[in-house]
Amino acid sequence: MRPTLFAALAAALLATSAAAQEVTLRAVSSFAEKTLFSRNFERFIDRVNETGKGVVKINYIGGPRAVPPFEVGNAVRTKVVDMANVTGAFYTNLMPEADGFKLISKPMSAQRNDGTWAFINQLHNQKLNAQYLARQYHNVPFHIYLTKKIDKLNFSGLKIRVTPVYRDIVQALGGTTVTTPPGEVYTALERGVVEGYGWPILGIFDLGWEKVTKFRIDPAFYSVEVNVLVNLDVWKGLNDRQRKVLNDAALWLEALDGENVALIKAERERQAKAGIGTIDFGPAESAKFLKQANDVAWASVITRAPENGPKLRQLAGN
Ligand code: 173
């Protein structure tokens, strides 16, 4: 065989075996494509596809048009998708403990060192058949937004759009709750089906909600958690190199939380410029509200998850 032909054949063989080694994972987000809570996951995908060339590749199917938000956890569990960007609030039906993740606001570097990540990973392994690859937005809080002014912290007579994140505190303050995925918030507000909604400090401009929002209640409360999950069978089927690409990118993704402080500052200014007023009942009422928000949420988690709830609370330290 001529040396050049041999070299060409050898190169072709190598290329084939490299291709056979590359695994493609199908991923979805529970938030709309290119909106705030999908954006860093989309950056993570780009990073994996760059650093994992020939090893692991992510095929991004998209947002809620592919899988409805409240179905995403189950889609990972049953391997309808291999990977997802999803908040625990959307899979509390499968894992009641997930409602407690909003009460854990330590940086992920601390959670990975003190056993919190390991415990939550174990919960995902058992209840969602998933690997808990990353958690994002630990330093981004939530608010209640309203279309009407209120003169005391009491929601009697108000209908408020919620997810499990806000359900207990809204009910404790006398409000009527209406659960919807994010994609239905605008219409519910526009039609007057609700007079307010829970949402993080970031992201209300993505879907045009500033047009139907008049007030934001301060203070902020809880801690956003949006997780990257991988189906556990898929995870176990990966080789060490493939898992390393994903783990390295996961740590990179968690470090993006450093950007959130500046984003939050800019977003508060942008909300004020858009004419969204703040409602603040002062330090004493705010402290009372924060304590109540914490207490009702833990009570609910512990009622629904009597074994793991207390352990989660101990790890949360609040
Ligand atoms: O309000 C919601 O839909 C919700 O629970 C949530 C959770 C994390 C990030 C953004 C929204």
C-alpha cells in the first residue's frame, strides 16, 4: 500500500472511531428560549459544544414549545429528554423536597463542600432518576408584583399568579392563588384573571410584563434555583471524559452567578424607568414578612417531606 493512501485510510478510521465516541444529548429548557433564565444554560450548551468537540455534544431542542414547563422534570425522569434546565418549583409533584431549594441561598461552592449538593443530588437520583449537574441563580431573589396599590401587607380579595415558590406566603397573607406557567402570566394579567404575580427580580421585560405591572413589593425574598439535570441512565452511560466536560462546564455555569449582582442593580433601575413603583412598608413590617415567608415555606416542605425536609432545613441553616 502506498504510504499516502495508508495515511488517508488511517485518518479516516480515526475519524470514525472519534465520531463513535461522541455522544449527543438532547436538552430542553423550562423557560422560553433566549429569555433570562434560559440564557446562561444556552451559554453552557455553547461551552460544552466548544470544549467537548468530538466527546460530547448538546442538541438544544428549545423551551416550553418542546416540553411544557411543569412536565420537564418528568421528561428527564423518563428519558424523553437527556438534559434539562428547570426549576425545582416545576417538579414538586415528583419531589416535594424541591420546594425547599428556594430556601437555600449559599453559593454553590459552599454547597458542594458542605454536603448540600450531595444530599440534593441523592434526592434527584432517587426521585427524578437524574443527576443534579448544576444549580444557578442562588443570589437572585423573588418579589410579588401587582397591578394595584395596597396599603398593608394583606392580599385579601386579590388573586395572585403563583407557582409552588410563592403559594404558601401568598395564602398566608390572605391572597387567592392561581398557578400558571410563565407563558400564561401576561394574558392572565391583561384579562384581569389575576392582579399580581410572583417572579424573580430579573426577567419581567423578556415577556413584556412591564406593560401590565404597576408595583413591585419590597423586600425581595427566597433564592432562585434553576437546575441543570441529566437523566441518570444517560449520566451513568457516559465515560469519564464526557462526564468531565459536563462537570467542568457546570462549575463554569455556577460561577456565572457572579454576574447577577450587577444585573439586579440594572434591572431595578430599568423597572423604575418603566414606571413600576415600589411598595415598602418599612423595616419592621419587612422583617416580619421575611420571617413569615421563611416559616410558612419550611412548614409546608416539612409537612410534605417529613423525612428529608428537616435535613434540608438543617443544611440551609435558616
Ligand atoms: O414564577 C415562576 O415561574 C417560578 O417559580 C420561577 C422559578 C425560578 C425562576 C423563575 C421563575
